[in-house]
Amino acid sequence: MSELRYTDTNAGNDSKGRVFGLEGNLYLPVLLAVLGALALFALLSLVLHINAVIAVLLASIPLTGVLLWILILKQGRPAGYDRDVIEHWLNGGNFSRDPARQERLLS
């Protein structure tokens, strides 16, 4: 038998990188939510003349939702985990579609 061949391989983890402690491109929805919250705050406080405290509370709702979505359902989870969890919440975790159950959910 011939001599064994030795080949260098890269067994490293395939990473998309990290930005601000978030994996891959997860910083983009956060950045867009921050910009949207600032725009909403400016609209509420400067244009509609709503109290600044109330404007901050209203503008923080979308930002909080995006942060919760990323930190609970995306960060450190496999691809598609968020869709699977939402599907489980809506359909009870069944792999098959149950037309009767879908009719009850939609009506």
C-alpha cells in the first residue's frame, strides 16, 4: 500500500462576522429601527407637537420590537429558527397543513 496522503483542511467555523456584538448582518435591522425611531420621534414631537416623553415612548415601540425579535429569535440561533417558532405558534407545531385548523385560525 502506498504512503498516506496528508492534506491541510480548514475545519474552522464558518462565520459571517460580528458587528456591535450581533452576528452577521443583524445590525442592519437595528440600525434601521433606530433611524426610524428617530424619525418618528421628530415627527411626533416637532411636527405634531406631542409631549417629548410620550413621543419617546411611542417611538421606542418599533425599536423594542426589533430588538426583541433579534435577541430572542435570531441571535445565536440557526437559520430559519424565527420562522419555525412563529409557524409553531400559529399552527401548533404540526408539519402538515390541516385545512380545518387553518380555517378556524383565519376566521
